Amino acid sequence: MYVCLCVGATSQTICDAVARGACTSKQIAAECGAGADCGRCRRTLRAIIAAESKTAPNCLDSDCVSVDDERSVAQFSYLGR
């Protein structure tokens, strides 16, 4: 699934960035460009970070983003990730 149309980043691209240690939308933008242009995908980026952080405990420090929007996390999880 495409997450960021501006740079053509897919959910797999974002998950890979999180697996490599990115745990904020700014870190993801720096790594692959997603979220750096128009910003419409940032909510989805944060949902992916939250969903992936549950399986990647190295991304649970104070610098990581906390997501209040549980619907976005549930929606991302529902989409097959």
C-alpha cells in the first residue's frame, strides 16, 4: 500500500525505516522522504510507527512518538500488516 504519494513510499518502506530505528515521523522523512513534502501522510506514518513499535521494543524510548489515534493503528493493522 502506498503511504506517501509525494515520494512513492509504501508501507513496507516505512516499516523498514522503523525496523532500522526510525521512531518519529521526522526521522522517517529524513530516511526515505515520506512525510517531508505535503504532510498528508504523517498521521499514517505515526500509526505505522505505533503498530511497529509493539513488535520492535527498541523503539520505545522517550524520543518516540506516542499515538492517541487508535483507529489509525487499527486501520493499518487491518490492511494486512
